[in-house]
Amino acid sequence: MSLDVFLSALLLPMLMVIVLTKVTYSRIMAVVLTVILIMTSAFLGYTNSLAIIIVDAFSITVGLIIVNYFKKKNEEEKEQ
């Protein structure tokens, strides 16, 4: 596994969850779309190891945590 593949697997799914949440206004839909894209790339053979899939899953989780943090922060600001 090369460094560029690892960094892409670490950053791109997280960014996709964040951007798709802003576009769809739904955290669940953003995660579902991101998982579908990763599953499609794995099915087509672009993902060649289990380690990359695990890093992708970790990155999606981090992206969801970031989106939840932003949502909570935004709700707290609206209450004030």
C-alpha cells in the first residue's frame, strides 16, 4: 500500500461525507452515498486490499463525527 493511496483513503471519504451532508442536508444520506461509492470502487477492482477498506470505514466515521460536531455547535448557537 503506497502513501498516496493511504492518504486518499484517509481523507477523501471524510471530505465526501462533509460535502454531501451540506448538499443533501442529511447525514444519513451522505453516509449512504459515500458507502455506495466506496462499495462500487471495491467491486470494480480499484480497492485492492482489506486495509484500504478499513481505512475508508474509519474515515467515514471521522467524517460523521465532524458533521455531528458541527450540527451540535450550530444548534447551540441558534439557542442563544
